[in-house]
Amino acid sequence: MPIPFIDLQAQRARLGQPLEDAILKVVRSGAYVMGPEIGQFEAALGAFGDAPFVLSCGSGTEALQLPLMAWGVGPGDAVFCPSFTFAATAEVMPLVGASPVFVDILPQTYNLDPVALDAAIEAVKAQGKLTPRAVIAVDLFGQPADYPAISAVAKKHGLKLISDSAQGFGCTLDGQHPIHWADVTTTSFFPAKPLGCYGDGGAVLCKDARLHDLLVSLRVHGQAVKSDLEGKTFDHDPKYLNLRIGMNSRMDTIQAAVLLQKLTIFADEIGARNRVADRYAAGLSDVVRTPKVIDGGVSVWAQYTIETDDRDGLAAHLKGQDIPTAVYYPIPIHRQDVYSVYPAPGGLPVTDAKAKVVMSLPMHPYLSEEDQDKVIAAIRAYVKRNA
């Protein structure tokens, strides 16, 4: 049998009947949208991620877009982000009328380079065509970006900071979650994420009560929220009093029920992912370039990504042995035609170089030692044969 790249069924089997009961409870309740499990999950996620305010929403993409809308980011504004990430990170800027500005990454961690970020902001300011407003740092492949340094740059220039933790929710740096430094942390619950639901979903974690209030409004078509109604009388459902332009970004109640169950084993799964990563490093570090985690960082290992100059050959060899691999991201965002019109001050040489050599291996908490040993042995055999 082929080795699964991600084994969601093993996790489902572990969760067992309580998961199925939770789903059936929602089905029987009829509260399919914004049911009680939504609030329960938001509270549980905030407790796990050290955030006082949590807003669940329809997707990880919308989780990024909502704070930009709340801050009034729009035409003429610049938002700085890496290009070595999924398109959704940059997509939200044009969706609100702003411009992404692409910044290079650190070669060891694939995350945003603070020095390159500072230089890019200075370059945009000097050109004078765009107004810098925010930074989106990505926790790529599951590990935290260098938030102390990135936060210092953002504060120096008076910019908001978003931690795009779609791949990295649960990661920490020096014992702190990214929200410790960021204005907001966003995440995705796409099924393949370390904390994934059974459809689409996302969340925004923040520390500011007024910002959270705005996000609540924007999530449901700009509806009136409690702070809007202070001192006023409106006797109808506040969703019929629309005070700002919003969207429909509600999470389905069933997804919250699923995530509540998954959250009970999430910490244990993070530990298991790190044990898998350690075994990969022990077995492969002398034949391929294995990942390096930032000092003081704990990764949730959304992917285990190696580097090899013979990527196509190695991938074909592994495929022949029923071992799947994946390439994230073969064409960086700034090289995609639709995004090539946006600024990338100073170029992105590290991003371009890494896109040619990275390859991800099977990674999930339930990867057996037997299957992992097959992956390691197959890679070692190929590399030694072609040395």
C-alpha cells in the first residue's frame, strides 16, 4: 500500500465515537450556522493560543482579509509579505484594493527576512507611490517566523503586523505564540492543516476588544454590534442594521464541533509531529539538506521539507516505491503572471533559489516508524547510488 502523505483517517479513527457524536449533535440540533459550538470553539482556541479574543470565519483567506478591512487598508496602501508561500497570503491585498510588496526569505527557515523587510519598506517610502500599512509574516511549513525582529521593524515604521499561521498554528517561539508579537494571528482549518476541520474554516486571534468587535461586524455583512448600539435603540435583529461593508464569512457549526474534538488531542499531535521530524533529521541529515528550526522555536511541522539539487529524479524514484512527495512552491507568487506587476524591491534571490530545490515528505502524527524507515531508506539509497 502507498504511504499516505497525510493520514486524516488515522486521526479520525483515534477520535472515534465522540467525534461522530459531536457531528450528529449539530445535525440533530438544526443550528447549522453560528450554533453554540462556534462560541465554545472560539473560547477553546483562544485558551490554547493565548489570545483574549477569537473570531471564527469561513476560511484562512478571509481570516487574512478581515483585519485588513477593519484597519481600512485599501487603494494606495502597501502590505509587505513573502512570495514563498501560498497565493492566499498575497491575494487578500488586491481583494481590498491594496498592493502586496514581496519580501525575500531567510535561507534556513524559509520565513520572512527582517533585514530585507526593513529595506523593502524604506524603498517603498522613498518611491512615494504607496503608503506602507501592514506586514504579513508567514509561519511557513509550521515554524514561527522571527517575530521579535519582524515586530521591531513593523513598530519602527508604524505598521500593523499579521501572523499568517495557516500552516503554523500552535507553533511557539521562546514559549510564546505569535500573537505575543503580532496585532493579529490568522489561521486556516483546511483539512490538511495541522489543526484542520472537515471542510473550510479559519480564525482571527487578537488582543484588541474594539478590533474584535469590528471583525464580528465584518464577518456578517457589516452588521451592527454591541458597541454600535450603545445609547441607541434598535428593536430588530442587529444583522438587519448594516453599518459598514462586510462579507459572509461564518464558519459552519459542524466544523466547530469537529475542531473542538481535534483540539483535545492537538498538543499531543504536535509532540508526535516533532518526534517524526527528529527521526527524519537523524536519518537524512547526512544525505540531503534537512530543515532548521529557528532558535527557541517549536514547529508544528505542517510539512517536512528537505532540499535536493536532484528533486525530479528523487521524486520519481520515491513515486516508484509508492512514496508520495510534494513541492511547495514551485512558482513563487511574484513569478505568477497576475502578481508579477507588484513590487519586489531588490529582488528575491533566496526565494527563487529555494523554489528549485525544496521537496516535502510524508508528515503527520500517525506516520509509523516502519513507514518512515522506508522513506528514509529509499532516499538514502537513491542519493548514494547517484553520488
